[in-house]
Amino acid sequence: MNYEFILVEPAYHTHIALIRLNRPKELNALNLQLMLEIKHALAEFDANDEVRCIIITGNERAFAAGADIKQMESKTAIDMLKIDQFETWDQIRKTKKPIIAAVSGFCLGGGCELAMTCDMIVASDTAKFGQPEIKLAIMPGAGGTQRLTKAVGKALAMEMVLTGKFISADEAHSAGLINRVVPQELYLDEAVKLAKEIALQSPVAIRLAKESVLKSFDSGLQEGLFFERKNFYMCFASDDQKEGMNAFVEKRKPDFKGK
């Protein structure tokens, strides 16, 4: 499809694709079309064997400052039900390849939820995270009450959701919400560095490992352990596993093919 609100680079670096949110005047506010474009771009990258890791970013001023309120202000509950905007979010969650959010500036409301839907978050020291929906007499609806609580714990999540409080990148890192904090001029480079580390690994093993980590959020311990073990055994059906172990024994770098 032709993209209006995002810029895509399938070969941003070797085996790394980039999606850049591109509504700068609106601080990258997430409207329905933009989310649909992200969904389609992720599906394209998921089907591209040359892509092994995906980065989603905005600009230095904002990753995304929230949802597009103008699209929602006059809607009724039935209107929102019919729009079913969260189906797009569910599809993003199902992306098989790892996704890194590279965040600078405002990462609020739906923007924070989008970042948390990604698998890892690298942030600039100017980043601010928050779920300020309560100030509009609504609440998070794309995972903000669930993923935030699992990441930072009940106390901080409750405070952020019920007061609309923002937290800094350092606070988000200390709370376990993000992977690392770097100076603003380095945040995208740092995300690329992390993506390169991932892209060196077996795509088959990466896919199974990602599935297993995500399963821990959706199940109890015993069910999660069963799922993990099944995927562990599946790794031994791949050519990459043979290559990885042979390379280790032979003291050389592995050459993974994703098979």
C-alpha cells in the first residue's frame, strides 16, 4: 500500500528494517490510518526473509504524543465498538520478528502503548513516558493498564494511570519499562546496535524464543514452561541449530540462514 503517515526503509541496515512515524506537526499522534499503515508495513517485513529485526521510531521531539483525539471526541461507545481499532493492535502484537521501539521526546498515551507493544525499548535521555488518558475522562485502551503494570508493577502503574503522571527515561529504566537510556543524538544508533546483535542470531531460534517470552505474559508458570520446552525442542529441527553448534565446536563464527 502507499503510506501517507509513515516512512519505511526495508533495508535500513543489513537485515534491519525501519518504520518512522511521520506526522510531525501532530507530534506523531496515532490516527486510524497511521496504525493501519504500521500493521501493513510490519506484515511486509514479517514476510521478507531479508529482514530479521524491525525498528519503529518517531523523531527527536516525539515518538508519539498519544492518539488522535480529533478522531474520537464525537464518537459514541457504539461507534468505537464498530471501528474495532484494537484489531490492528492485536495484529502488531502477532508480528513474529523482534521489534525495537527507538523513543525520543514524548511517548504518551497510545504512543506509550505502541512502544510497549514492541519487544524492546531504547530511549533518549529526553524521553517522557505516560498514560495521561485520565485527564480526558477516559482510560488506556490499547494495553496501557495491562502491559504497564506487568512492566513496572502495580504501585507505579496505578499512579501513572490514575493521575496521568509522566516519568522520565531514567525513571522508566529504573522501573524496568525500557532497556537503556542514551543521549538524544545516539538513541537511534543505539537501537540499530541492539538490532544488529539480534540479526546475527538464528532467525528460527529468535522467532521461537520471542514467542516463548511473550507466552509468559499470557499464561501461568506451568503452561509457560510447557510452551518453552516445546519451542526448545523445535530448535533442533532447524539447520541453524546444527550450524550454531558445529561453529561452536569448530571455534568459528556461525553463518545462520534462517532454515
